[in-house]
Amino acid sequence: MTAKVDRTKVQAGQPFTWTVEIAGEGNVALVDPGEWPQLQGARRYDPKVDSQMQAVDRVRGRRTYAFLVIPEQGGKLELPPVRLDYFDPLEGRYDVASSEALVVEVEGNAAPSVPEPDAPVVTGEPTTESFAPIIVADALPREASPTRVLTTARWAWATAAVPSVAIAVWGGTAAWRRWGPDEDARRRSASRRLQRERIDTATAALDSGAGFHAAIAAIAHDLAVSHAGAEATGLPRPELVRLLSRRGVAAADLRTLEHLLERCDAARFAAQLGTVDDRRALLDDAIALTERSSLARGPA
């Protein structure tokens, strides 16, 4: 992963191009770099994306993102490095690629703001339309004061009701803390909701295949982490399987999980998307893991 700019010294308000390139083996056109870093003191517009692929003995290519950047103030404009998490199928592990950080010298003061085209122009000369007509006090309408809402009797009833309301609120809060869902129950509910959303995403991508394997891989990874805990985060697949085996996951469920991860890595990094029937079988296996496997029951 590399990054470059077409100019290293510009004036405030003068645009320049910041180009980030991702190159390597695999279907680079399907790589999603995620959210781009924010720039302090500059406006960054959506990039122009270009992909070049070639397949001889292996699929490889490059994908470039060209951003138009307009600095808004003088000084040093820092372009932070861009990070990309990826899986290396040859090494059998996850790794991180990062571009270099760049600095652009911006000369001059803050760029002048451009007024909105429909904004009215305000001049220093007053006009007669700027002031409302004067209304004298005698011309205002007069109405009799309404009957008081808070009488002495009503005030007494309200004062007496305050302790009862406070006791009821306290009792309801205590009951909710005792019998309502605890933190673990809320966490499990949020995890199930996220899994359903990812299953819906994978179902919608069955025909096209775009984003399907990323959703299936996320389902399998979340199941493993929720069962084995934070210790499972970032582990290579063989170590992850051994850890889950020590945590009591059934051997059949481990084989299904490993099969899902292998197929998803092959599709995401080696351009092996498979057929619609292949994707439907993967989706069925993922749903079975989330609903009926020992992984779905949580840690023992």
C-alpha cells in the first residue's frame, strides 16, 4: 500500500490530489479499505477509483483512490497513513498493510468562504422594510385574567402525592434491577440482533455475491469470539480452532466453522466466489451455527 501527492507545497484554497494505491495478489477490486481518515484543516472529496486486474498464473492487480483535497488554512497539512487489515493465504494469518504519512506545506491564510448563491446580500444602509410598525400600548387588546389553575386545594393534593410517586418510581427501578435483563442478557440480545442483520445482508447478496462472503466471515468470527472471549481476537485459524476445542466446542461444529472461514477467505482473497448454490449452502451452514450449534449456546 502506497500514498503520494501531486504537489507538496500549495496555497490555501488551492486543490491538490492525494492518491492511495493498493496492490498485490488476489482480487484487489473487491478490497474494502473501510472508513478513510479525517483531515484537519482541509476538505476531502469522494475519490476517483480505478482498478487494473490481470490473471496469468495468479490473479493480481492494483486499485487506486485519487482524492481531491482543498486546504482551508495555512501551515502543515498532515495526511495520516491509511491502514488495511487483510488475510495472507500463503502465510495463513491476518496482517496489516499501511501507507506512509505525508505532509503538505500550505501557504497563505484561511481560504475565503464562498457565500451561498441564494443568500440575500446585506448592505450597511437601513431600509424602511427592516422595521415593523410601532404599536402603542393603548392599542393592544385587553383580556381578563383567567381563573387560577393551581389553587390551594390542588397544591395540597400535589404535595401529598409527591412521596407516593417517588416510592412507586423507586420500587419500579428496584424491580427492574432485580428481575429485568442483566448486562450479559443485553449483550447477548445485541449480539443476536447483529447476527440477524448480517444474515439478512448475506441473503440479499446471494445472487450477486458482492459482500456475501464478508458477511458470512463476520458471522463465524463473532461466534468464535463470543464463545472464546477476547483471547480469540486476531488468532490464526489453526490456533483459533484449537482454542475453541479446549473450550468445549463440538468437533462437528468446529469443522463447519473452519469450512466457512476457508471458503470465505478463498472468495475474498483468491476471487473464488463460487455459484449461487455454493453460497446458499454456506448461508445454511452459518444459520445452523448461529441457531443449533454448541457455539450458539455460549461458553460452558
